[in-house]
Amino acid sequence: MEMEKEFIAALPAYLSYLHDESRLDGRADYIVFPEDTVQAAAAIRRAGEQRLPLTIQGARTGISGGAVPAGGLILSTEKMNRALGFVPGEDGVPALWVQGGMNFEALENFLRRPLPPEDWEAEEGALLRAQGQNLRFPPNPTETTATLGGAFACNARGPNSPRWGGMGDHVRGLTWISPAGEIWRIRRGQYRFDETGCALPGGGRLPCDTGLPAGGTPFLHPRPALDLLDFLAGSEGLAGFAAELSLALRPPPAAVWGVIYFFEQDQQALDFAETLRQWREQDPGGEALSTLEYYDRPSLELVRSLAPQNTALRQLPPINPRMAAAVQVELEGDDSETLESILTGQLELFLASGGGEDDTWAAASPAELEKFRLLRHAVPELINTELDRLRRNLPELRKTAADFMVPPELTGSYRETYRRDMEREGLRGFVFGHFAEGRLHVNILPENPDALHRSRTLLDRWAALVIKDGGLLAAENGIGRLKRGLLRRHLPPARLRQIRSILRVLDPGNLLGGFAAAED
């Protein structure tokens, strides 16, 4: 393969780039590490010329196999990790331009100690030094090593999405590289869909049906008036990738409270969470609720059993073995007295729901809140640790996981369906996640090939229910290789045709793997 030597290296010197957190195994012939947009676009054009399958990689933190290559060339964005510029916003909200390979931890550290790079303009540097420490980027996907470009690719939402929405909601502009290697400069509001499609920055047009109803998946789902930027958010790396992003920054809240409520009966926790969800929707003060997470007994037991072996989790208080479920809440706002009043009301409701005075963890400082957030991050990490243990004897085992999103009022009902079905099949499973938006995660750990088959059968059964109820089959963890087959089997035929027609326009050479490929 003829490519610039400084950009290319032959495998197997880079075996770690053949995997992500899905535990799937991949293969590739080459890997490239561009340092800027021009180099990345050149690599993509060269891959197209030589008809090499292409996989765009960020930090490989995904759990659905989106970064696992299936041959050809890997384009890693790990060297595209710089802050590029700082600009004031017309609406008073400043923005920071970053490369897509920067991760959330690096972004937070940069804002905490805002030292402008030497190549910045003096005016930008002065603005950053004056304002940077008093700003934050609201999305919180819990995995701080995830890249910003990767989070945009799946439009990650995270625990504080009830208040702040998804990653794409906070992106003001993009430098996008198309599958043809074209560099598109896109600012919010510049390109919008009408009834027949959308003009593209490269001068062409994406003709497509924009009248299909919502449901199934937000992946590449156009509708009239939709911003092209929002269409590309969540496009899963199959329509190109975000080489640079303009991030809308905001001041941190004046006050934040975090509480984890523990219950001895699971139904008590579900009722409590549902009451809070309804309060958030109906009460003007409900916008203060930025996080509403649920954990079932197996999730709590997993944390309790493995915490002694985990340095981070040892910072948390011990979980009482009597506890059957937990509800995690964060409140944020600019009025401390209002938040304290809301918190007092929650505590009264907790006690009335059967909770005990000593069965809560509370935090009001950033350091203590970060400890509590460890719990949300730890559960899927520990599930993967258990999967690794099982695979030592049976490498063919795979975790069966779903991040279905259902109408919020059905969240508790789906939680009951997941647990009932897993128990009936004798499967070990965990249910946790975002209660307020109907996005509970369900993870099954099959212990033998027969259990793996039964868990996949359950996933299909649940997917059919989700489609019937107007929900989403992939809400935030990406489609990747693990979920493409599920979507092909359950999406309405009109949606499948729409997605395939869009990708035929955006990636006619099927460079990025496409959605029409045979089932993985």
C-alpha cells in the first residue's frame, strides 16, 4: 500500500487496535494516525482509491463493536487531540473548537487549567484565560476516556441527559470528513432538511424521504427542518466523522446535590423513581433534576462483591446486603435554597415510600459527587470483568446487551419484563440506567453456548415489543457490529430502505462498512 510512511504502520504491531470494550475480535491490514484534518482526509481518499475497508476509531471505549475493524485500514484519531480555538458566542455562550480525538478528561483538565497553545491568536488566549476556569461542557457520558468525536458519532447522552440532552445538542459547528474524503465546514443552522432532502456542503444534495414516523432508531433519520448537524450526530461513523467540533460551554451550576436512595424492596424503588419522573415532567422546578438512575439487586450485589478488589470503588461506603434496588439523583441549579427545599421533599417521599433514614448516601461537593458517579460507571465495567472471567474457559461467549429506549411512562413495566424473562430462562442479568427517559440498560451474562442462544432470543423478543410501543432499539451506546443484525430484523422495512438509500449517496463505495452488509 502506498501511503506516507509517517502515517502508516503494518499490523500486528498494533494488536490492541483490533478490539474495543465489546470484546469482539477484529482484523485489519493497516493503521493510520493523522494529526490533523487534512491528513485524515488524505488517508480516507487514499483508502477509497485502493478500495480498502475503513474503520474510524476513537478511544475504543464503545461496547457495541463500532470500533472493531473488519479488514483494511484503521484510522485512529488518538493524535487528533488538541484544543484549536476559543470564541465568544453571539448568545453569550462561548465555544471551544477541539479535535475529535480529544477525550472528556482532557477537555475537563484543559478548562480547569486554561493554558492556550502557542499557536493560538492572542485574543483567543486572553478570552480563554479570562473565562475558561468558570466554564464546563455539560454532557457526561461517564466514560471520561471516551473521545468527543466518538460521543458525537453515537450522540451519547449519559446520566445528566434529563437536563442537558445529548452530545449533539451542545455542538455548534463541525469540520466533517465525508466518506469521499471531502472536508465539510458546517455551522448550526446553515443546512436544513426540507420535504425532499438536504443540500450538502460539498455542493451536492442528499435526496431522501423525510416523512417517515419516528421510532426504531434515531440513526440517520431525517425529517423536515432537521439541522444537518443533528442528522450527523449519531450517524455511527458510517457517514464520515467529526474531525473538529465547536463545543458550547456553560458556567457550572451554583449548587449541586447528589443522593443515592437504597430500598429493601425493588417495587418501592420503581415507584419512587416513577414519582420523581412525573414530578420532573409536571413541576416547573423539575428541570433541577439532572440525573435519575436506577440499579437492580444484581447490579448492587456485583458492586458490593467486587468493590474490595477495585481501588476506585473502595472510596464508596459499603452497600448493605439487604438492599434490593437503588435510585440515584442529582439536582443542580443556581439557587441553593430551592435545591434544599426540593431535597427535603424528596427525603420525605423516600421515607413515605418505605425507605430508611440511614439508607441514603448524600453529597454536595464536586469531589463527593464524583465518587457517587463511580457507581454508574462501575456497573458496566464490572459486568465486562465478569464476562472476561467466563470467556477464559469459553472464548465464544458474548455479553448480550441492549440500551432500548421506551416511552418513559413504560420504564417500570419494561424493567419488570426484563427481570421476569431472565429469571424464567435462568439467565444472569443486570438492569440499570436512565429511568427518566425510559433508557434502562439490560446486560445478560450467558455462562454457556445454550444460555447465549437463549439470551439472544430474549433480545429479539424485547426488540419486537419496543418497536410495537414506538421505542428505539439503540438509544446511546451505538449500533456497532453487535446491533446491526437486530436492527435489520426489527426495523420497519421503510426505515431500512431509507437508511440504505442515504448511505448509497453518502458512501457509494461502501468504504465505511455500510448498513446493507450481510449480518455480522
